[in-house]
Amino acid sequence: MSPSIHLSAPDVGPLEESYVVAALRSGWVAPAGPDLEAFERAIAERVGTGGAVAVSSGTAALHLALLGVGVGADDVVIVPTLTFVATANAVRYTGARPVFVDCDPQSGNADVDLLADLVRRLRSRGERIAAVVPVDMFGSCADYSALLPLCAGIPVVEDAAEALGASHHGRAAGSFGQAGVLSFNGNKIMTTSGGGMLVSDDAALLARARHLSTQAREPTPHYEHRETGYNYRLSNLLAALGRAQLVRLDEMIVRRRQLRERYAKLFAPVPGVRLIGGDDSESNCWLTSIVVEPDRCGWHAADLGAHLADRDIETRPVWKPMHLQPAYAGSESLLTGAAERLFAEGLTLPSGSALSGPQVTRVLGAIDDFLTARAGAPTA
């Protein structure tokens, strides 16, 4: 039996091994160390920000970024409903309340016109909008050219967890707004096993985040703490892994883009099926997702998912919208139904840069078999 093919497995090899072994042999096994500092500098240079703070997860980075822009209890933070739950959870960590906005049906990113309506609505009620958190979905940046002017006077925290290496009009993901957030979870474009990064041009915000991420320990010979901090710092060993991954980032993006292009070619003749996303030339192509119109093509996204699962090929629905999550039931939202439609008829396909040539052939062949068998079939 052929081994399972996963959605986005880590892509690591000899270079990563050499960096981690060198870090072990250096003696810097504790959280702080030269690899951690070098990793922060390298990411800040790649993104084009003044600095960076490496932490244990993208969620931790979101939490610190929100605190850094002044989000607190009883504030309102605007969050896209189509996102991973971490974006909304980080808002709740601060005591603030997320208000959800629907997505653009083509890209999956925040609907900018709807966002403008929501800002006006909340301001008319006298709500304090403490931040807007756009999410760069599936590796494509939100439309910051249109979005940022709408947020005048409101801090923007860019959730670029999925988008390292992407850009918008030539400007790197993570560099928009007062702070940006990256994720290095095991399924991301590059990984530190688990980890994240807060990036910003705001030196005071970064210093505050660095302080809070180390349990808010004061610079004294003994352990002195004047406020509540968090155990959020990334370890030196994981930073070494990240440094090696960053060397290979562009190569890994190319492989994901090539796979996306093959998916696009395969589905191009199929009526009612399209790829979700924005401008592929500026995307990092982290995940390739399709959306299916059953009344046009004669089958549902779940049908293809079941077909691939039978062949040990992993797929996943598009993110379940936050306003449908039990944890956020009753939360205020401004909706068009776009996110619900993407969730109902979207499917994310294997997209990892670690996929071998034979594995790619196996995936594409399985999809082609499905399309051939279902051609002309009535809608289930």
C-alpha cells in the first residue's frame, strides 16, 4: 500500500539537520542564543521591517501584537470570519470582543467594501475599534491598497501567518500596518516545528513584546516581576531550524507554485470549478484550494475529497467561518454568505513543497480519474 500523502507536510532535509546539530554543539540549548538573534534579524530583513521578536507560536505573536497596539478589555477588534480560530482567540486573550466581517468570494480575504461598512457602523454606535486584523488567506495578501485607507486612526495588525514570502504590489507580507504576525507551524510554508514571529517598525512595540514574552522579568539579578508576562519565547534550537528553512524558502515557494499551476491546468476545462486566491505571481501558494459549483459540474467538493481519502490522499475543507463556530456563537458579524459558501463547497488539496514527483503524479492522476468518471454525471 502506498504511504499517505499529506496536505502540507514539513519540508526538511540535510541543511536543517546541519543547522540544528551546530546549535546543539554550540551549547546554546536554552531559549536565548545566537541562532535566535540571527533568525530575528533575517526575518526582519526578509519582510522589510525594523525588527522582529521570535515566539512560540503565531498565536502568541498575535496576542503580543494586539497588546502592543493597545487592545484591552471591552474593546472591539474587527476580524475576518474566514480564518483559523487563533485570530479570534488572540482577541479574546486581551479581553476584547471580535466582530467578524465576511470575505471576498474570489480570494477569501476580507471584503474591503464590507469592512468599510462595518467600521462606519461600529463608530456610529460609539464603539472603540482598537484594531483591525486582516488575514492573508492561503498565502495571498489582502488588498492593502484599499484596506489601509479605510483604517485611518485604527491600528492594523496583519495576520500573515500563512503568507511569508508573499507580497502586495511588491511589498512583503507582514510589513503592512503597525505590526505583522508570521507562523512557523509544521504545516506552514516554512517551519520551526512550532513557532511564530512578531514583526514591526515600532521599536517600542517590539521591546514591549520581548519583555512580555519572557514572563515580564525585570533586569535585576534576582527574579523580579512587576506585571503578568507570558512564556512565549522561541528556543535557540528551533530558531536554528528556522534559519535553515529561510535559506530554502524561495525554492519551496517555487515548488508550491509549480504544483498550483498544474492544478490550475487540470481544472481549467471543468465548468464550475475554480482555484481560490488572488494574484498567483505575488502569492506564496501555501495552500491550493478549489471551490465547486455542483449545479454546473455535477459533483460536490466533498465527493472529490472522499475519492482522494479512499486513496490515502489528504484534503481538507476551507476554514469553517468563525461566526459558525460554537465558541463564537452569537458574536456580532457583518455577512454576505461568501465565507459560508466557500466552506460548504471549498476543498484544499495537497500543496506541500516536500511532495515528490511520484506523489504529485499520484495526486493528479487520482483527480483526473475522478473527473473522468464524473464527467456528465447528475448532481448528487
